[in-house]
Amino acid sequence: MKRKDDRKVGQIFQAALKLVVSKGLSGITMGDISKAAGIATGTLYVYFKSKDELINALFAACRENSVAHSFKGYDPAQPYKVGFKHVWLNILRYRLHNFEEAVFMEQCYHSPFITPETREKASRLAAPYNELLERGKKEQLLKPVDTGLLITFLVGSMNELVKQTHYHGTTLTRTRINTTFDMCWDALKS
Amino acid sequence: MKRKDDRKVGQIFQAALKLVVSKGLSGITMGDISKAAGIATGTLYVYFKSKDELINALFAACRENSVAHSFKGYDPAQPYKVGFKHVWLNILRYRLHNFEEAVFMEQCYHSPFITPETREKASRLAAPYNELLERGKKEQLLKPVDTGLLITFLVGSMNELVKQTHYHGTTLTRTRINTTFDMCWDALKS
Amino acid sequence: MKRKDDRKVGQIFQAALKLVVSKGLSGITMGDISKAAGIATGTLYVYFKSKDELINALFAACRENSVAHSFKGYDPAQPYKVGFKHVWLNILRYRLHNFEEAVFMEQCYHSPFITPETREKASRLAAPYNELLERGKKEQLLKPVDTGLLITFLVGSMNELVKQTHYHGTTLTRTRINTTFDMCWDALKS
Amino acid sequence: MKRKDDRKVGQIFQAALKLVVSKGLSGITMGDISKAAGIATGTLYVYFKSKDELINALFAACRENSVAHSFKGYDPAQPYKVGFKHVWLNILRYRLHNFEEAVFMEQCYHSPFITPETREKASRLAAPYNELLERGKKEQLLKPVDTGLLITFLVGSMNELVKQTHYHGTTLTRTRINTTFDMCWDALKS
DNA sequence: CATGAATGAGTCTTCATTCAT
DNA sequence: GATGAATGAAGACTCATTCAT
């Protein structure tokens, strides 16, 4: 028998992401995805019970991927600001290099595709970010305000920066990156 | 266009916005919109040539509305920070009270519905924001960095704040608002 | 506006019946039905929410039609056997002339299309038959056995007779009809 | 065909029959059958070239089984009515105990699955029934009418009786059976 | 203008069948 | 032989759009 091929899920995900960026979450069809993935439409249903499930699975995978990247190489032993900047850069790098994933996830935010379960699962993955910011507050380096608010700044500014970079074609020089980081740090630092 | 018509366009827009929040931009149909607006499907086509046109018109209307709100009561004669905060609060208030519009506009960002023309028209409306920030730089109150970057912080953080407020049900106290403004100001101020 | 056309339901029913006889209940598609009815596929959904609903509605209509025919011209004032034969002939005539309906209803018997509600509704329509046989028992003309059993003979024999007539191409002469009636009567009479 | 294979064919048939009763002839899929039979879908195609062939084979098998049962223990040497009742009871017993087969065969009647060849083969198996009734006519115990008509009564009444028993949950007491037989005999006897 | 029935292209999904293992 | 993943044609159903009233 033919073994279920795990690489195929990857192909499907890649195809879906590419399509979401070019046609929007609303515009993609199972036919498009299968064609882009180089498989038959029916094959999609071997791996995912429905379009909904496919989208949810992709969302979960992106989310996990994103979190995993954020803390790659993070060393809690280092001084706070060093570690913080490391993570900040990780996130930025991830969003730039995986722009498609970032766009997809944002599109999912208000879509009826994402089920409450998936949403719930996603928010549980936010824990490491929370901890990072809590630590900053404990070391009295960050403003003693609601962690959610701090994250808001972290994420919100990054989002717009990446979008702008991508769409306005601005090249993200080292200086520009540092400037942005400084602004972010100024916002958060106590 | 008589007044009667305008009222109907308003109903259509309201209906569409409500539906986008609950079902996503992908999920709305002309049938849904007409039903929610209390008119017949065919009547939609009296006011809009197609679904695309309806969405684009709504997008443009929201965008204009948003800009108009931002500068309501803004007095350039006042000291910079006072005026800046005024605008900042206007934007925040707008996004909170017109959450549906905000969601709709975000959903439109990557959708194939919005034509380049509409996009172009929208970005031209950004001029007042640019001017506001340029003035701040001229008065050496804001960091001498790319205006786009400054806007990024302004908008990005606000976006996330509003989303959070809405979804996590946090009440936005005066203190919380001020804290957020301070963070934003800290990020931008030179 | 275009008025919903009641004749269209009739066309749809006729088309469906014809197709069930030629291709079996299993083999019919909404596309086939619409084509045979001379309308667009989508139009079917103006009149019926789903294929299931269409089949159930058709079943109910056939059932009603069948019962209505059975007692046409039946006069309770006449001697029992005369009235009984009248009904018997009505049923036979109905089944022969509306062979498609008869086949369709038989096909429905074990199909998952028919909902319990429809089934229930159908069996409630059996009341007149029950009464007819009860009367025969009361007048001591029929065997004093379970009414269900009597109906079994009435219906079962007729069913097979009609099928045979139709498929083997036997012509149903007056003699043959009378012979069959006599057999039926012999079975039921006390 | 080894014994092992035959057992598998049996499993397949059993699975198919069970599914036809629960989901109708229209509703069964090769996937369902294979799952219910505890084998892989592909394996079905080792035993049957196609779904059509499977259904036809099953139909033929049921038909043969049915006829075989009918005359089990029948002894032409016995008086006619005794033998006749013996067969009649055999048929009844068969239909009650193999209700699934009976339902399946009825479903097949108007389905496009059954080929003319299968149909032809099936009707050739009716010979013993014909002979039984011919003998009755020759002995002047049965009405001198068309054999087809006689069979019609035999089969038709039995069909309905079995259906009723099954669906209305009536228990078939010995008395009820005898009553029914008497009715049938009354219908046929000269 | 307003209506909503009619249309048919396009969607998701299923399923008989094939084929690599 | 046995398996079940892969295939793609076909089916039920949706929906933007048109048009008769």
C-alpha cells in the first residue's frame, strides 16, 4: 500500500499560504490548493476532513512555528535587555521571512473558520511571551503595567512594521531595525 | 441621489459591517446583506453595480469616516502634545465605538476585493496623519525617524489595544488609557 | 417580480417520477431532475431546500393523491361488496395509470430519504382504508382478523399484479381483473 | 476460489446486506462495505470487478438462497395442500429470518444496478414455484387461472405480511400465521 | 425604483476505481 | 493477495447577478 506521506501535508500548507496572500482567505478554494500543491482535489480529503479542518490545522501549525522561532537561541542567563532584544529580533525575522504565515494568521483572526478550540489552543501558546514580560517587570526594567498592554505594543508595532516593509518596499536596514527596537523599548521601559 | 436613497445606502453599509464581524469578510453574501438591510437582493444592484463595488465603497466610506473622526476638534494652535493626544484619543475612541468598521478594514487589507484604486485613494487620506507627525519632528518633540515608522507605532499599538479590549472584555479605564498613551508617547518622543 | 409558479412544482414532480422509474431512486440527481423539468438546477432550490426535502414532498404528494383516488365515487350507502369493489378498482386503476408514483413510493419504503415525520404522516392517511375494512368485519362479511392483515392482502396482491402487468406486458383484461378481484375477495371474505 | 476466499465473499455479502437495510441501496458505498466487512477497500476489487458486479452477484446469491430454502424438505409425495403449506411456511420463515435479503431484493427491483442478464437468470429460478402451482391446478385444487396471477397472490401477501411484522413489531404467533395461510389458500383454492 | 424568482457557473465533498507497496 | 493512499469525475448545494413583473 501507499504510505501516507507526511511531506504532503507540508506541500498543502505551503500551497494554502501562498494562495491566501495572493487571493485572501476568502478567495481560496480546495481546488486551488490542490492544484498548487500538485495533488488531486480528493487527496486533500485524505489529510483533512474538510476545508475548515485544513484551515484550523494550518493556523495551529503557524502559531506553533511562530512561537518556536521566537525563543530560538534565547538564553535566560543573559541580561534582560539582551535576551529581550534577541526575542524581538527573532519575532521580526520570523514575520519577515514567513510573511505568508503572518498574513494568514491575521486573516484568520476574524474569520469564521477558526473554531473556539483552535483559538483557545493558540492563546495558551502565548505563555512564554507573558513570562518574558513578567520577568522584565520583576527586574523593574519594564513599566509596571498590565502585561497584555505590553504585549500589545510589542506585537502591534511589529505587525505594522512588517506590513509596511512588505508593501511599501522599504528595505529594512540595520539602522532602521535598531531605531524601531529602540522605540519599542522606550515604550516599554520603566 | 435623494435623501431616501442615502438612508438605504446607510442601511446596506450597517448590515454589511455587522455581518463581516460575525461571519468574516469571506462569509458574507449579497443575500445576507440584503436580508439584514431589510431590502430585496435585487435592490442592492440599484445602488451598487456589483459586490466588489459595494465592498470598495464601504471601505472608502469607513476610511473617510475614520480620518474625519481623527481630527475632529483638533486645534493646531494648541501646544503639540495636547493636540497630539487629542488626535490619539479621537482615533482610539473611533476604533472602540466603530469596532465593526475597524474589523472590516483590517479584513479588507489582504482581500482581493479592494482594488488598487481604492487602496490608492485610502493612502492619500493619510496625509493629515503624516503632517501631524512631521510637525512633531519639526518641533523636535518626536524622534527624527521615518514618518512611516512613527505611524506604525501609533496605529499598530492602537489596533492591538482595541482588539484586546474587545475580545478579552477588559474595560478601558481612564488610567489604562493614559498608561497606553504614555507608552505610545515614550516610543515616539525624542 | 417574478411570482413563484405553482405549476413548476408539478413539473419538478413529474420529472422526478419519470426518472425514478427509469434510473431508480438511487440514480437520480438534482441535475437530472432540473434538466427533465426544463429549469435550472438552482431553481430546484427555490422550491425545495434540499434533495431530501424534494423527495419527501413528492412522497407526501403521491400518498395523498393515491388515497384521494381510492375513494373517489365511493358511496357508503351502497351494499358493502359493491363499495368495496369500487374502491378496489379505484386503487388498481390508480396504480396502473400512475405506475410511476407507485414505483416511487415502493422505492421510498426502505430508503433513508423518507423521514420518520413523513412516514408518520403517510400512515395517518391510511385511516379510510382501515375504516372500510372495519365496516366489512362489522357486517360480518370479512374474516374477523386483524385489519392490518386484511390490508396486507388488499395491497400486497395488488402491488404484485400491477408490477407484473407492467413488466411482463400482460394486458389486463376485464376477465383477468375480475378473477383477481375474486381471489382477493375469497381471501378476505368470512 | 479457496475456502478462505469464500468466507471473505460471505463477509462482504453480509456487510452489504446490513448496510442496505440501514441506509438503502442508494446509500451504500464501497468504502462502507469494506469497512463493515473488516477489509480494505481495494480488497473488494479482488473479489468483484466493480460495484455493479458485487450487487448483481449478491442479488443472484440471495435469489438462489431464497429458492433453495423454499423447497427444503418439500416432499412431492405428500398430499398437495400439505406440501403447499410446507413451501409457504418455508418462504415465510426465510423472509422473516433473512429480512435483509428480502429488503435488498426488493430494492434491487427498480435499480439500474441489476442487469437484464441477472434479471433473466432470476426469473428462470421461478420454475419450481410455477410447477408447484401448475400441479395444484392439475389436481383441481387451485383456481384455473393464470399461474402468474396465483404467484402474485402468494408473493404479494407474504411481502406485506413480513414488512408489517418487521416494522410494526407485531409478533407473528402461530395463530396469526395460520390465519394468514388460510386467507392465502382461500384466495387460491378453486 | 423595488422585488425576488430564475439562472448556471463554481464550491465543497464524496466515491468508485486504480495502483504502488 | 491485501492494503489504503491517490485520483478525478460527478453530485449536492450556493450565490452573484439578471430580469420579468
